[in-house]
Amino acid sequence: MLRPDQEIWLLAHDYIISLKAQRILLLSQLTKKFDDLGPELEDEILGLSGQNIDRLALALLDMNTLDTLTSWLVKADPYFRRQAADHL
């Protein structure tokens, strides 16, 4: 039998593993759809919160260009917005 702190640790660990798997799957889908995302977009996608991963997974169905993806990321993540502005 596990102690409560061990149970919490296992639940957190499972959540982290699940979130990582979702990120990798989403990145694979986006790479298949848009070919080369580039390291900056890949890093941004891998750093998204669980909630934004779910949102992007649905939004990608309506995306047709890499610009659409970049625009979505700018709206979803204030940090990405600052990064994108630095590259303009």
C-alpha cells in the first residue's frame, strides 16, 4: 500500500508523462501538416501548458498555413508574443 505522498507523486508523474506524450503527438501532427516547423516553433509548442495543448490540437484542424499557427501561438502565449516581436 502506498503512502498518500507516494500516491500524489505517482499521479503527478503520470500527468507529466501524459502531457509530454500529448505535446509530442501534437508536434508530430503539426510537422506532418506543415513540414518543417523550425526549432523556435517546436520549442514553443513543447512549452505550451496542458490547456493550450488541448486548444491547439483542436485549432490545428482549421489551420492551413504556418502563419496561421504562428498567429495562434501569439494570441495564446504572451511570452511567444514577445519573442515574435523581437524577431521582426
